Amino acid sequence: MSWTEAGFDVFGQHVLWTDLVGNVCALGTVWLAIKKTIWTWPVQLLGSALLFVASFSAHITGNALKQALFGILAVYGWVKWSRGTRGGAELPIRSARVRERVTLVIVMIAGTVAVALLFTLLNSRGWNISWAPWPDAYIFVGSAVATWAQGKALVDFWIIWVAVDLVGVPLAFRSGLVVSGLVYGLFFVMVMIGFRDWLRQSRELRAVTA
């Protein structure tokens, strides 16, 4: 057995170490994001690498591609937050403007359709990239949009994560990634806490600026 398949059994389910440790990093990423610390991004980068391996081993190619994109966006967020907090400044979080929100929704809808059709096409040609093209595409695009918005320090990224979790939890369990399913459930609770805290802080920052 290779290290990518190493793990342990719990109630008849084989839990991959890469899935477990990767999701611990993912949980840590959410907690660090609530705290608005720059360590959010290197931890996310590590978690994405481990979950890429876990998803690839479980033959969930769509999720593996999502983790690869997460890695790229982690570097983007790392750079953006580094610039925003230069000189010890507080991260300038804010709510998205109306035009930004409309753009986020359009990108999620159009992106989900495009990626789902791509997954379906690749499946028909024998690539077996996804056994559930539409939910996989929704999670893939939604996660990318949420992470991009997080890099921009937009409060709205928490709301997008809620929408992603509502599909991600059942899909993870059906795929056999038990740890991922449980973590998605914890994500939902942590995301609600993060949204509350960021919204309060953005309003306080806006009041001080005004």
C-alpha cells in the first residue's frame, strides 16, 4: 500500500490519512480566516495539497481539480492579504458592492453550467472525471469564487461557503470521504460564526472611516 492510500478503518469505512490531515488543515484555515491572520493561506495551501492526493486516490477528479485551484488561489490570497496588512495594518474587510455581488452570482451560475458541461463531455469520452458532474461543478466553481472573494477580504465570501456546504456535505458522504463529510458539517457552523464576526467588524470599520 502506498502512502497515498494509507489510513485506518472506522466502523467499516477506510479513512485516508491524507483526507484526515488535509481536512484538519481545512478546519484550521476557517478558524484562521475568522481571526484574519495571514497564516490562513499557507495552511490552506498545505491542506489543498493533501486533499488533492486524497481526492485523486478516491477517483474524485473534480474534487482533485478543485483542490489544485485552491492551491493557486491560496497563493493569490496570501499576496493580497500581505499587501493589505503591510506595516501592521488591520485587514481592510468590507461587504461587496451591489455590482460585485451581481458579478459573483453571474460567475457562479455561468461557471457551474460551463464546468458541468465540460465534465459531462469528458465523461462521455471515457475520462471518468466526475460521477456527479453538476454538483461537482457547483462545488468547484462556488469554492473558487468564495476563495477569490476571501482573498479580496469581502464579507460575502462566507455566504458563498454556506451555499457550497449545502451540496458538499451529502456529496462527500456518498463519495466515501467520511472525514470530508463531517468536516463540511463543522464548516457550516464555523462559517456562520465567521460571517457574524466579519460583518460586525466591517460595520465598525465603516463607521470609523465615515
